[in-house]
Amino acid sequence: MERGGPVVVEGPVEVVLEDGTVARSDRFAVALCTCRRSRTYPWCDTSHRRREHRGPTEGDRP
């Protein structure tokens, strides 16, 4: 599992969200978002890749 990345589970899947609604997928495998940046939450849309936080590097120091 990639840190901050999705959790891939075998489908079909039903996910109960915090507000009580149920998200369903009939796919044979689905990626669940763990970073909460996805516009298609609870499904991963790879938003975690676009906002990787990287610490300072040698070139960034004054």
C-alpha cells in the first residue's frame, strides 16, 4: 500500500459514509480513497498523487 494512497479491495463493494448514505460499486476491484482529496470520494481518483508533500531538500535550504 502506498502511503496516502488508496486501499484496493475486491468487489462488489458497499461503503456506508459518515452521513449514512451508501456508495456502491459492482466492479471486480475498486480503490477506496484514504486521503479524502478525491472528487469521487469514497472512490480514489488519484488526487493523492497531485498533492504529494515533500520535505525540504538540500537545494531548498538558504
